[in-house]
Amino acid sequence: MKILLVEDEQKLADALAHGLKLKGYAVDTIYDGKKALNRISLHRTDYDLVILDLMLPSMDGLEICKTAREWGVTTPILILTARNETDRKVELLLAGADDYLVKPFSFEELSARVHALLRRPTETVPNVLQVSDLELNPVERTVRKNGENVPLTLKEFGLLEYFMRHPNQVVNREDLLTNLWDFNYASFSNVVDVHVKNLRKKLSGHTGENVLETVRGIGYKLRG
């Protein structure tokens, strides 16, 4: 899952981003309102969630939320606000926010809100993904091959889930970087190749079966 974090207090933003990354999310951070709206508009399908501070330079979170919804952006939005007035909460929800969190808050509470929002499906998708003899449960974060558990790191799990949502399709490295890493990673980085190599090794097990094919010069394909 990929999150856009919009927060102008850099220390808070960096701390939240660090904690979310430890939870397995890819996080992009922006500190300015207008830049955030521009990114939400241009990359509306890249993010699974926007965490948006209410008070921002150049444009506040309420205006960003309203404008994004007017433009047809359906990505879930969680507003961070220092205000706790009932009228303000109603205004945020009417503007299109999916949830709000009043500062100060604990990271555990933020994490719970994020998890709850990401569990709301934007379309009907199966709870358990099945491709050939591979079974992946996104909620329980478990993977089984031929009924046997396959232990994966958070990033490997994210890669496999992405492949299993696109079986028999060639997925290029840019798609994987866009959806699973933040925008600080250069497109020429070999980080994708390293993680895919490790994932392939774990899926092959003792049989040596290669279910993740390398399509030379393009990317990878999970055989269904």
C-alpha cells in the first residue's frame, strides 16, 4: 500500500513516515499545500491513502480535500487537525474527508485509522488472492504455496500481492517502484531486482520451479 503524507511540520512528518514505513507502507512526503494538490491530481491512481494536515502553507487541507473531490479523486483522505470542534469535524466530512484525527495523537491510533481506511475496498476484490498453487491473504499477511506457509518480508509480501493482482501480465520495474517505493528511489536503482530475486527464491522452495519470470528489458510476470 502506498501513502501520500502531507504535513508541513517536518519533524512530525519524518517521524510519521518512518513509523508507517516500518509497518510496510511506501510513503511519499510533501510539506506544501499546492504541491500536494498538484501531486494528488497528477498521480491520483498511485496512492491508496492521503494523510492530510489541515493547516498547510499556500493552501489548507480543507480546500485541498474539497478540490480533489470536485476533480473526481476518490482516494481515501485522512485529515490531521489541531481543532476538536464539532462544527469543524462536520465541515471536514462534508468536504469529502473519510476520517479525521485530532492532534496530539499516538502513532498507534494513527496506524489503526490508516489500517481501517485501507481495508475499505474501492472495488470488489477477493479477500484471499489465489493464483495457481499460491494463496495470499492480505488481511492476515500470510502466503501459502501448495498449502505450506511461505515466510516473506513486508516488501516481498507487497511485491507478491501486486503480482497476484496482475497475474500473467508483464509488470515493469517502473510500476513496481511507483506502487511499492517512495519517490526518493531512482528508477535505475536495482532495489526491485534484488527483492524480486529473493521473492523468487522463496517461492521456488525445494522444487526449483520458477513462477516469477523475468521478461528481459521490461520487467516480470507471475505465471497463473
